[in-house]
Amino acid sequence: MVARSELAGSGIPDASDSLSGFPESYSVIELFLFSFFLNSCTLTILCFLQIPNAEIKLSSKVRGVCFYVVTATAAILLIGFMMVAHTFVLLFDRYRRKFQHFIAKLWATATIAPFFKIEFEGLEHLPSQDTPAVYVSNHQSFLDIYTLLTLGRCFKFISKTGIFLFPIVGWAMSMMGLIPLKRTDNRSQLECLKRCMDLIRNGASVFFFPEGTRSKDGKLGDFKKGAFSVAAKTEVPVVPMTLIGTGKIMPAGMEGVINSGSVKVVIHKPIEGSDPEILCQVARNTILDTLKRQS
């Protein structure tokens, strides 16, 4: 029962109200899923037609269409490299799977490079690649994952079990070592929590959006404690990060547009401790203060 309560507050997103009706799970492979099923641009056109604000600039809509064409093309071209290398990854890097995450970094970088620039602040605060940690950040946009992947860190995300059944997409999820979860299954929740801690103890890192969903107004929501319970139990640092600007470029609920703008990622000093409540409070206050200063 204790493990269930911790996982229930893990910051795993609920179903989204996005234009396409896709679940807001936000693992990197779910973004790949979105890409592969856009190869005919059908979903892009639907987003284009369903944008509620008629005053949105045509250029933003056109950039949105181009964005999905680019991300779909990049995903299709790069997935083959993951498949070819996977046997060697399992033999030599079973837990972190750095090569597969490097491919994901290439995909994210290729996707966003034509549309916006990212400024990083506090890169010196990042633990080394071989140091496991729990990473947390605010959540503003569909673009958050793209932005975070450009850091090249081997984040392990949680994804619905059903997504693993998709051809190609499911293979990629497994190759990256993502964590499956049946949301309504108590046993699956226990296994998910166990997997998170097992990955950390074997040198990998996990990533959470503690708000659990995207902010529609840019304001920081309440944090759930699951991520911080995992950090406390495994005695690894929590690395808070503040994302600024993604919500303006692609606002929540308007996934068919790409506005002009830039993104800033502020990486804060790692937080250590054994009390999940304190870790949660300190991490949230750190991100909130940064958002207030930037606004």
C-alpha cells in the first residue's frame, strides 16, 4: 500500500485534452509514436483545422505543419540505427543505454533546430553521465521533452503498457529501456516503482514532471511527491530544472502551431536529503522563484 501511494503521486500525467485526443504520457517514444503516425501529415492537418483562435498567425500554423513533417522524417530515418545497435547496447550498457538516448538527442535536435533556439544556464550543475539522479522540471508544453532530450541525458520515462504493443514504436520503447505502466493495475504500479529504483541503483536516471500535466496558463502547479520518494529511498540527488518559453512557442492545447520565440533551460544545483516532503518543497520553490524572476 505504501508503494502504491507513492507511485500514485509520481507525476505521471493523466489523459490529456489535446486536439488529437492523445494521452499526455510524454515519454520520448510516445513522441516518436506521434511522429510515425504523422507520416501522411493527417494529424497535422487536423490540428491545423481545429485551432480555436482564428487570429493565430498563418505563419505559426505553417511552422506547425513543417515541425511535424521534420520530426516524422527524422524519427523514421534514425530508428534504424537504434535497431542495428541494440544487441551491443544490451551487452555493454543494459541500464543506461547511452547510444539509444544519443539517437533520441539527434532526433530532438534535428526537429527543433529549424524552429527555435535553446539557451542553457547552469550546465555545471548537471551530475556526470555516470551519476544516477532524479530529474524534475515544470511542464508547459508538448515541446518540453524535445527540449530536455537535447541535453543528452539518459532519462528513463514512464509510458503506458499499451504503447509497447505498437510495431516499431514498441520496439524503440523497449530498446531505450523505458518503464511500462498499467495505470489501474496495483501490481503494475508496484513493478513500476521497483523498476525506477532498480534503474537508479544500476546507474541510470529517471525523469518526472511532478505537476503531472502541462500548465495551461504558465503558472506552476502543485508537485506530487512520488519522484522525491524515489530519490529519498535510493539516496540519489534531485536535479530541478526550469523550462522557460516552451509554452509560448507551442501552448498547451494548441499543438498544431509553432510560434516564434526561444527557450531557456535553467539547471539548478542538485538537492540531497532523506525527507521526500522537504525535497519536494525545495525543488518546487527553486523552480517557482526562477519562473517569477524570468517573468
